[in-house]
Amino acid sequence: MHDIRECEATVRKMWAYLDGVCDPAEHERVAAHLRVCIACAGHFAFAAELLRAVAKAPVFSHVEPELRTRVLGALAAQGFHAPANVRPSEAP
Ligand SMILES: [Zn+2]
């Protein structure tokens, strides 16, 4: 059994770790935990597979502009911002 606080700290860094944006010390701390904690390793394996599936998913070729604007507006209101290559006014 592992220290639950170490598991929580590891899972909090999951997306940054999988995106490769952790600093080297954080990366090594997460990697070291994953080598010894089967529960966290399972979470990370699932998330990594999810990312691979999303990356392979077909891109919608047609999205209604009004829907795009509403979704991006709702995300922005929650503090999320679209990547630079996705603009609310972008026509499909
Ligand atoms: Zn763990």
C-alpha cells in the first residue's frame, strides 16, 4: 500500500506528465511512483490510451458555426481557452 498523498500528487500531474510538460524533477517523481504503484499505473495507462484514441478519432468536418460559438463561449466562461488554431468565428 502506498501513501495516498503520493498517489494524489501523482494523479494531479497525470495530464502534464502525459503531455510531456512536467519539469524533469516532477517527471522523474511521477515515473518513480508509477514503477511501484499498480493503481496509479493503471490510471495512467487508461489515460494514455484515451489520448491515443482521441488523437486517432476523425475530425468533424462540419460543425454548425452557432454551436461552435456557443461551445467555445461556454468553455471560455469556465476558464478554458481554445487552441490558437480554433477560433469561434472559424467557418467549417
Ligand atoms: Zn499511486
